[in-house]
Amino acid sequence: MRYFEEKRPTVKIFLHHYGKKDLESYPVYARVLYKRKKLELSLRMKANPSEWDFDNNLFIPNKQYNIHCNQKIGEFNLAINTAFDDLKRGSVQPTLKMIREVITGAKVKSNEMSFIEYYDQTVEQKRQQTTVYRQSTIDQYTRARNHLFNFLIRKGWKNIQLGELSKNFISEFENYLLSHHIESLGRPMMRSSAVTNLKRVKAIVNEAVRAELIEKNPFEGYKVQHDKTQNISYLTLEQLKKLETLDVSEYPALSRTKEYFQFLCQCGLRYGDFQSLRCYNLEYSTDGLLWIRMEQQKTRGTLHFPLSSIAKKIILKYQGNKTGEQYVFPRISNQTLNKHLRTMKIMAGIKNQVSCHVGRHTFAVQSLDAGISIEVLQRLLGHKSISSTMIYAQISHRKLSESILLLG
């Protein structure tokens, strides 16, 4: 009689998205295979490809951090096998879902948990992973959750369960985002904002799929429509002049906001990078120019560019005697800044949308109009792909065409 060794789960450690996305570092994941089923789990660590041993699927042990991470990977492998053995000893036929519940300590049944409860639980887990998720990312998940909750209340679906999610659900949620009047904005949200909210909800659904709480991903095959050009709002030189000459000296908060916005229009920083700018991010070159060198919050890529004389004057005013890790600009929320900007645009008689991000768009469009090449602008904006920068070139070309048509 021949005896066959009982099949056990196999674990493969890999770099998530490696070969698909061009990143500086990649999340380390574990793929667990058992009885033709697959489970993928994040190990809550990242690796630079130059420090990864692709033959052995481990960190190259050339420094203490990498050695520590390899120990964690070993502990994970041990936890998988221990969970499998414990379940077998309990006369249970193990499944990947059971193994996951044992090693994470979270026993979740899809038929007992509503989607909003799972969303809250997952975001809370992300909130605690401060080395993986920035606060700005958690804030995006929170805003998407608020829109999702309001949508569920309006539809009477507050207790909709994970297994009940469908493409129709996603389609109706997208329609709600694009059509529901937001009181603070005085209009429905722009498509770009709707896409951002849908992406956060999709990320939560993907987590549920990986955890085997949903059999079929409702987002599979669902295409979110992108329309990048219609959402680009920027100010003309004439409108910028109106804001520049606007007298808000009696209102200190508006005076500061005016300078903040002028700075953003001069350098094109995103709000998150503007607020995270520290004194050690500033450096002088031999020709006397003041440069910014910092890691972008959104892409983690490095920004390195010189400041115009106007931007330099503003930044030196707010830096004062601050040094090192101190923030250059005072702490202020994006919502508060945008609220002040809406007040100022009404005072200046400007009809266009005005926000912190409009400052970035304005910088891009005005830079191209001033003759800066698309390749240089890509570097200034910190875009990984030039296709993102080309959106502004389309706007600049459209403005040129309209100007020629006016000449007859």
C-alpha cells in the first residue's frame, strides 16, 4: 500500500504589483494556496527591489531592518502551519478562510456583517497601520465612507450585506456621487472627486474578496468613466490679478489664505505637500536659488525644483526663524482654506471654481503658456507619467485655438 503525504497549505512571498507598476518600493504580500484556493494577505511591510532576493523570496539580509523583516516572514509561515495543525486537531477540515481567521484573530461571517460595518472595521485596521497608510489616505477613506453612508440611508440599504453587493449597486452609487447636491459646494461633486470616492470603496471591496467574504467581485468588469479635461479648473492671468489686488487686510485669515494660494500658483504643490513642507526641505544652490526637495505624499516620488522669486519671498516670510523639522506654514485644513478661497472669489467677482488644487492647475497651465516644455512641467509637478501632464497641454492648445478663432 502506498501512502501519500497529506497536502498542506503552501506559502509564496512576493512583491505586490512588481512588474505591473513602477514604484520605488512594493508591499510585501503572502499568497497562500490550499486545495486549488488562493488567499493573499499583506504582511504590512515594503521592499525596494534592489534589496529583495527574488530567488528565495526574502529580503537581502544586508541590514538590521531586512533581517527583522525576514524574521517576521518566518513567523508568518509558522503561523500558517500552526493554524492548519490546530484546526486539524480539532477534527475540522481546514479552509483558507478558517486559517485566515485564526492568524488574524478576526472571525467574520459575511452573512452576519453589513457592508458599512465591514468598511468601518477595515478602515480602523488601516488607521492603526501608521507606517503603511498616511493620515491623508485615511481621511479619503473617511470621506468616501460618509458619502457611502448617506447613499445607503437614502436608498434604504443601510444594512446591505457584503454578499448583496452588485454592479447595479456600484452604478447607482456612482450616479449618486455625480448628481447629489452637496451643500458645502453648492453643486454635485466633480467626476474626478467621484472617481476618488469610488476607488476607496473599491479598495474595501477588494479586501473583502481577498478575505473570501465575497465570492464574486462586483467591481469586476465595471468601468468607471474618466473625463479628465472637463474637470481641470484654472485661473487666467486676469483673474489672478483680481485676487492679487483684492484688499483683505482687515481679515487676517483671508490675508494668509491669499498668500498661501499665491504660493501654490507659483510652485504647483498639492495641498498635502504644501502642509507637510518642513524647513529641512529647503536648500540653496550655488547661484542663490531656493530649492524644494521633498517626498510627495501621493506618489512617494521625490520633488526637487527651484522656487520663483515670488514663491521664495512668501516662503521666507513664513519660515522666519524656524529650522529643521519645523513646518514652514501654519497648520490649516484643506476645507478651511477652500472655504476662505470661495469667500475671496466672490469678493473678487470671479466665477471660476477656486480651491487649493486649482492653484496647482493654474501653475501648470500658466507655465505651459509661458513656454515651459511639457517634460520640464512633468518634473515640476512630480508626475510619474507624462500622460498626466499632457492634460494641461490639451488645455493650452485649446486656448491657442480659441484665440486664433477670435482673430477671424
